[in-house]
Amino acid sequence: MRIKIQLRCQSCGSQNYITSKNPKSHPDRIEVLKYCPKERQVTTHQEMK
């Protein structure tokens, strides 16, 4: 079963994206490179708890 997660920008702290993941196959927090509209550049976004 997939769960919804929110992705937060590591540099500015804004919550920019909502996605889903399978917790059985990916139990760790997800880190992806995404565009941050507040900073106008690609930054690392991490899953929030």
C-alpha cells in the first residue's frame, strides 16, 4: 500500500511537493533533487515525518 509524503526543501524549508511511496520497499527517507520556486534553483528535497 502506498502512502502520501510531503517533500521539504533542505535549504529554505518550504514544503513544495506531495508524492507517494511504498514503505515496504523504501523504508528510509527519500531525498531527491527538485526545483524550489522560492529559491529559483534545483535543491535537495527530503521527506518530512
